[in-house]
Amino acid sequence: MPALQTKERVLIVDDSRTTLEVSQRHLTAAGYTVFTATDVGEAIRILEGTAIDLVITDLKMPKVSGLDLVRHVRENFRDTEVMMITGYPSIDGAVNAIKAGAEEFLAKPFTDEELFSAVERALAKLRLRRSGQKTATHEVPVHKGFFGESQAVQEVCAVLKKAASTLATVLITGESGTGKELAARAIHYGSNRSAAPFVPVNCGGIPETLLESELFGHVKGAFTGADEARAGFFHAADGGTIFLDEVSDMSLAMQVKLLRVLQDKEICMVGSNRPRHVDVRIVAATNRDLRGLVAKGLFREDLFYRLNVITILLPPLRERGDDILLLARHFLTRFSAECDRSPPRFSDKALQILRKYNWPGNVRELENAIQRLVVMTDRDIIEIPDLPELMRFSALRQSGLRRTLAEVEAEYISNVLASVDGNKTAAAQILGINRKTLRDKLYKTDRPAS
């Protein structure tokens, strides 16, 4: 039985009062707010006066059928899902219901668990669509550029806030693209050093022969080509924060020099023996396992403990739930504004692909993907074919691997039938089976689980 944080409103429409009473009792006990109607006219009156999340309607009713109600809801209440139930299961009825806009089709008699599962699947699609349609004004900035509603992000932001209130060295870890520099900026601009410089340095992007000079500066004549003295990044960050990204790429020799800065708060310019005091807070970051590197002798243990005073692990995007859709909408709005166009919207199926995709490149990959969609898509709706090929096939493979063979077969048969408007003879020919075998498979699909 689902545990709901907020009561979602369900309207049950059925001319059978027994079905109404039983379904209302079960769904109310499950935590839903339930309304009932015995005909389509009464259902429409309820819909016009109450925000309903899900309509569950019988297929065959006197005067006006459930299919007409499904069409009415789809045409007039875009923020409401629809589910069809019937005591006369047939593939024609299922195809017609789905074509009219019903998200689920449930045959009577059904068990409590079958009802709960179908209701939750339909509402899950509604939540997904709502998350994907939130505009930037609905997104929740939680701390200096980090926003999201997931528990993982809330926990990170709480640690960022605490880190900003101290002068302790911070080590930020996480996969590439998770926002390590953004986290470092959040710490700096949330601290009492926010008016001083924030200096980001990509240690992996500077050749080893130049890294010391870039960090600490050099005096005139220190090496060939040093025609004048030059200050380094630590000088530039004096009074503020220096962000050492990919600190794991430093050589052991450079690690010794960085350790000395952490211990003594002093630096020596290349070619000089005169130390200079610097007031710099160090925030380091890496996407590698520093403990593992220490064990292999590739990273100094004493430096690791100096850096690892406060550790912040940024969660990968795939673990942030509906934040994926919040971020997608945020980037969609931003890049559309840059292109001077109204932001398109995602179809429900495209949202499902975005939500299921593994996002190995994390937020950076999502940002790049949305920018490409805005530039390359001219229509007002972004559909599955508009998404990058790797993304849509990867997501579909992941979804498929979690389903049983019977579920995959049932879905394929349903899709084939829908493609031929419910013509069983044509569907059987496409499937390479006879009509009797097709009827048997449809009967097994429609039968309630025992």
C-alpha cells in the first residue's frame, strides 16, 4: 500500500455503486482523497469544481461512455491523468482507451494490489510531467547556485553552509560534471571572504613544468623566458579562496610544496628563497579516489589528511531523482532566452527518457544536451526522436532490462495492435502468429494475476 506525503485527489466514475464503495474504501485507506460519481455528467461537475489528479472511469456506462469522459478530460484538463476500468475486457477496448488518452487499462475483477499499482503508475507519470514543466521561477535555489528538491542536494547544501562558516580546508569529491567548482564558489561566496578573490585553478590542465610557477609566481630570470617577475595564483587569491581542481593530478614533488603552504601559510616564488605569507583558504577537488591513490603511493598521505578536514561528496545526477527534470527545465528556459525564442516543452515520453537516462557526464552532460535541443529543435514540443541517439537507446535498454519477458511481449503486442488500429488479423500477420494464438496471449494479458 503506497505511503503518500501529500493526499492526491482521485475521482472514481462507475455506475456500479458496489465498485465505487469498494474502490473508494481501499484508496482512502491508502491515503488518497477520493471522490465518486455514478455517471459522466456528475463527474464533469466535480472536475469543474475540484482539482483532480486522477480520474478512474468505467468503460461502459449509460448515456455517455467512459471513452467520452477520457476524451473530455484530455481536451479540458491537461493536469489530470485518466485510468480506464471495465468488466468487459477486450483488446479493442484497451486500444480505444489508450488512443483516447487513458494511461492505464484495468480489467475487472482486480485485486487491491493491481488497483494500487495501476493508480501509482498513472500518478507517477503525472508527477513526472509536472516536474518537467516547472519553470525557473518554481525551481528552488537552496544555496548559492545549487538548487534541487532531492534529499541528496539538501544534505550537500547543509554541509556547504557549515563549511562556509569556517576557515577549514575543504576537499570536494564526486564524478566529473557534478558541480565541484560550483560547490567551491558556494563556500567562498557564503563566507566572510566573499568580497575577496575566488581563484579557480585546473591543476590537470597546466603542464607539470609550469604548475609551480603558475601557483607561486616567479622572479625575473628564474628560468629561460622569465623576462620579468610574475605573481602566481596564490598571490592573486590573497585574502580570498583558491580552488585547486583535480588536485590528484599533481606530482609528488608539487604535493610536497603544497603541503608546505598548508602547514606554514607561506609560499616561495620560483627563483627566490624569500618566503611570503599568504592568507588564502584552500578548497581542493578531485574525481578520483584519493585514499586509493595514497595506498598506491601516488598521493602523499600527510597531504591527504591536510586537505581532508571537511569532505563534501557531490551526488551524481542519476541519484538526484526529479532534480533531473528541474535542471532540464532550467537549462531549457536559459538557452531559449539566449536564442530569443519561447522555450519548448518536453513530451511525457521524452521526460521519461530524461529521467531514466544514466547521465554519466552528470549536470554538464545535461546542460550540453539541452543546449543542443534548443538549437536544433524548431518545434514547440521536444519528442523522443529529438533526443540524442545514445541517450534514448541507453534509457530504453535500462528500462527493458528491468521487465519480465511477459511484460515486454505484452507491450510489443499492444504497440503492434495500436499501429493497425486494433485489427487482430493484421496484427497476427505482423507478429507471425495465427489469430487463435494472438487471442490466447491477449486473454493471458487481460486476466488478473492469481
